Amino acid sequence: MMASSGSAVLALIAQMVMILFLSFFSGACPAAYSEIFPTRVRYTALSIGYNVAVAIFGGFAPFIATWLISVTGSNLAPSYYLIAAAAITFLVVLRIRETAFEPLR
């Protein structure tokens, strides 16, 4: 809403807020990824898991967004897709075991 208000200042503030939240995600992900899998399969497991998730959620996103808008008639409908993906991710993150004091093997 802020980005489409017509004000350059509000658009800049909206981008700064989005980048702030993206930095939280981007900062924590590499550490979490390295702790999820054992060393001998880490690279393969990360590359397959990451790329399959990007293909499914990112590859089909334009089609799903278009379909959601046509079904609901609301331009905000694609946000429901993002909320669903975030909810699934949140549930998965809750299941990750804490490995802070264990050696990376």
C-alpha cells in the first residue's frame, strides 16, 4: 500500500521495511541450513531441498496469483498464497532440532 501511494518517500520507506525483514531471513538461513543435515550429504541435501522448494513455490507463483485474483476478484489475493507458504515454513521450523552445542558432523 505504501509503495503504490504515489509518494517517493513512502515507497522508499516501504522498501526499507521489506529489506529489513529480508535481512532477518537471509542472515539466519545459512546457519540453519548448515545445521540441518550431516556433513556427508549436506551439499546435496541443501541444493535439492532449496531448488525443489523454489521451483514449487516460486515457479508456480505467477499462475497461482493469477488464478487467485480471477477467483476472488481481489488484487490482495496473492498475499494469501504467501501467508500459506509462510505458515508451512513456520511449522517446519518449529520441528527443527536445536543443535547449538553439538559439533557439526
